[in-house]
Amino acid sequence: MKVEACLLVAALAAGVTLSARAQEMPSSPPKVLQVTVEMLKPGKAGAPHDRTESAFVGAMRRAQFPTHYIALNSMSGASRALYLSGYPSFAAWEKDNKTVESKPSLEAELDHAATADGELLSEVRQLVFTYDEGMSYHPHADISGARYFEITVFQVRPGKGKEWRELARLVKDAHEKGHTSAHWAMFEIAYGAEDATYIAISTDKAMEEIDTGFAESKQFVEGLGGEEGMAKFRALVAESVASMRTELFSVNPRQSYVDEAWIKADPAFWKPKMPMAAKPAKAAEAKPVAP
């Protein structure tokens, strides 16, 4: 995909916001975003993974754990699942960890679930990001209706932070002037990946919103100021961005631990029936051997 298309995909819908506490409705994306990445073995996605992950969700719900998370399954790239939790601070994250440690029964359930889940995985990674308000664009506070996530990963060239931020300002101004439907939240890596890694997260209620984003490319170019603006845009991308890629994910309600208010608002989506495990085939009866 061309660079300009990737940037447009990164800016299609609403910014990610995850509630750190059940009672609170945040007004902006979380300051700290913790992401667990599970790489799945071939053939282990879908129902097998839903069943092992449901053990985590059940344990959290029985313990009435205050912090929620949303699960995403890959629709592009390698087979993997992401689990996103948001916190207002690192201190709030630490408080959650201590809460788990103070509940031996919950800790034991989570350990047991992790053992079963581990049989399906080839790798697990933990990433921690911090929210960059200045590089975000009209992020939305409520993502309870989101069904798809688009995540664009940018690796910024060393020493090119000034040019990178100039590029972000240029893109935001172009969307504003072009009156597009773009919204995104930008996060910078804090732990778990190479420095100067950024992710732009956008959400879609339906995939037709992706069509809308691509259809608005003309408005984006007009907002840049035509060909002259595009030339400046491409020059800044080449100067400041070492690599980038965009991946598409779907929200998996069976693997998500979300606020009860979300479930009550849309039980058909957030409380689907768990698929039954396949029954083992009966062994064929041995035929008597003739004498």
C-alpha cells in the first residue's frame, strides 16, 4: 500500500479509549496503554482460543475485577490476538497488580488459565505505550460500539522527531481542511519495542467506514493544498518514517472483559454463546477375524 494510503487508513474513525474503572466514563484515551500480543499456532485460532480465553474472562468477572480489557483478533498479517487495557497512570496499573496478588483464588485461576492457553501459543509479548495527545486527532471517548480496529505502526528515523511531528501537524490540518471523517489516537512506545515506535489506532463500527475513509482521499489531498502539498507530505514521510504498516483486527466479545453497561447496551454482540467443543469421533468397532 502506498504511504499516503497507509496514513489515511490510520485515520479513519474513532480513537481508542478503554475505561480503567467500571464506574468512570473517560473523556479521552488512556494515558497508559498496556497491550498483550499472543501469537497463535496454526489451527489454534477461533473456537479453541475462545474457550481458553473465556477462563480468564470468567475469573475476572467472578472476582469483580475493576479494570476491563478488550480482545482483538487479526484479520490481516500473522494469526494473533491483542488484549488492550488502559490506565490513567502507571501507579493505577501497579494497583491492579497488587489487587491480583491480594486475591489468591483469582491468582490461582489466572495461572491455571494461562497454562491451558499457553498450549495454543507460539509467543507472547507485552507492550506498553503512552498517549500522545498532540499527535492525536479528534479521539472519541466511547468505543463500546467499535467492531473493528485499524492499527498503523510507525518506526520513526533516529533524530527525526521534529520532522515526524511536523508531518503529523500537516496530516491533521489536511483532514480538518478537507472535512474528512478521520479520527485517531496516537501512542508512543514506552516499553517492549524499539524506541521511536508509534501506533495510530482507529476504530470502525462497520467495515463500510473503511470504504468511506478511502473515498475521502480526494478531500485529504485538497486539504493538503493539491500537488504542491502532496510533494511536501511525501518529502516529510521519506525523511522521518523508516517503516510503517497497517493491520486490521476484529473485536472478539468472547475474549473481552468489558463493563456490564456495554453488555446491557448490546447483549447480542457482547454476550454470544460459547461454541461447544467438538466431541471425539467414536472408534470404529473391530470386525471379527475369520478363522
